[in-house]
Amino acid sequence: MISFRKLILATVAVGGVAISVPALAQANRTWVSGVGDDMNPCSRTAPCKTFAGAMSKTAAGGEINCLDPGGFGAVTVTKSITIDCTGTFGSALAASTTGVLINTANVHVILRGLSLNGGPPTLPGTFGIRFLQGSSLTVEDVIVQNFVAAASGFGLHMAPSTAAELYVTNSTFVRNGATSTGGGINIAPTGTGSVRATLDNVRALNNGNFNMRIDTTGNTGPGVAVTVSNSRFDGSNGTGILVNTPVGTASGNLLLVDSVVAHNGGTGINAVGPTGFTRVGSTTITGNLVGVAFSGGSTLLSFGDNRLIGNPIGFGAPNNGTFSGADIPKD
């Protein structure tokens, strides 16, 4: 017969073991599924339900993958991570919120093979991808659409306060931003921040007041340098591409090649401010209310091989505009 004293000691021992059990280790690769559960460990055989649920169970530098098609919800990124749904349909319906928020120092984030949708017109999302802090963001094979809730909302809002890099390939931004100040892609570092960006095969279509904006308002850092190739900026309610560099702010540099800027409700390419340097080559600029324009001492130059014609098409007097100086030699 077990004595009362032995029973107490056994209980204490069991309690000690329970206290000393370590927390479950984070995995380098986790999985989400349309039929998963966030109470699961996010393994392949016991996947989670949402990106947010998998985030806390994935090690820094690890990867979240989609096991099968599903809607996996909005997520706030808190560490270096890859979210990759290549090979299946991985989406996030982000009504009344931001699809992917990145606001953690020194993180490197890769988003691949995703569809981010701001949701129904009655409860639209605010930002598709919002980058406020971190080291780099890579966006590959991603569709961002219907983030129209905020007047200043964007499909992609890159606004770091420190140095950051942006890489976007094979991605589409459509119908984002309200018609007043928002739009498709916004590259606008704050404080002493800076952005170095490369965009290739990007489509910004039918967005709010801008399909793409490079803006150094309030920025005193090294500025912005953007290279864009093989891309389209079509059908915004306002400007196709704006490079805005107010007096006393950092420089904004854009190299645009092998692209199309067409059928925007305002100016196709508009360069404003004394520290803006925009160079355009092998690009078609047509069907816009105004083709190209520059003001405030901005530099807007051509390599001499662009097709600046038909602005606008079918109504009003021709208003193609002109570049700010002589053609740039190619050699």
C-alpha cells in the first residue's frame, strides 16, 4: 500500500518533469492546407490552416509551403521567411486589412506563387504588400488585386526607414488604390531610408491614380534607384509612372527599358522635382492623355529609340510631350 508521503513525492516528481519539458522546436519547413488546423505542428502530415499560424512555427530563414489549394489569410511577417505556393493555388483574401505586412528589422522576405486579393467592394483591403522595415523583399509570380480601401493604399507599398532592396518579377498589380492618391506600386522610403529596386516582367494595370510612383517626399537618405524592364503600366485613372523628388529631398532614379506605358488617364511618364533622373529606352508610350512631361528641374531623357506617339488616341489634339534634353548616346 502506497503511503501518503510517497504519493506526494511522486506527484511533485511528475510535476517537475512536466515543467522541464522543452517547447516544440520550430521547423525549417512548414506546410499549410485548406483543410489544416493552426493547432497542428504545420508538418506535411499535420499542416496548419493559415500563413499566420505557420509563421510562429517556422524557424527564421525557413519556408512555408502550400500543400494544396486554399485561402490562407493575411499575415504579418516577423522574421526572415519564404512563403512559396508554386505548383498549387495559394491565396490570401485580406478584406479590410493588409495582405502581407513586413515591419521587422534586418529580415529577408520572399513571396512566390501567391494571389493576394483585397476582397469584396463592401470590405476592401488597404495594402496588398506593405514593407515598412527590413533588408529585402523578393516578389515572384504574385498577383495583387482589389486593395482599394485606403485613398493612399497600394498593391505594393515599399516605404522602409533604412536601406532596403526590392526585386519583383513575373507579377501583376491590378485595380489597387483609390483614385485620389493610391495605386499599383509605390516606392517611397522614409527618413534616411533608401531603396534599390529591380522590376522585370511586371504588369501594373488599371490601378488608382498611379500605376507606379517613385517618391522621395520627406526622404533625406541615399534615395531611390529603380530599374524596370519588359513591363507594362497601363490604364490607371491618372499617371502611368511618376518620379516625384521635391526640393530638399533625396534623388529618385529610374531606368525604364523595353516596356509599354499606355492608355493612362493622365500623363504616361511624369518627372517632377530637381533631383529626379529618368532615362527611357525601347519603350512605347501611347494612348495617354499626355505622353511624357517634366517639371521643377527634373531630368527626363530618351535613348532615342522610344515610340512616343498617339497621345491621346482618338480624341483631342496630339499631346505627346517632349523629353528634357538631347538623346542619350547608346555607346
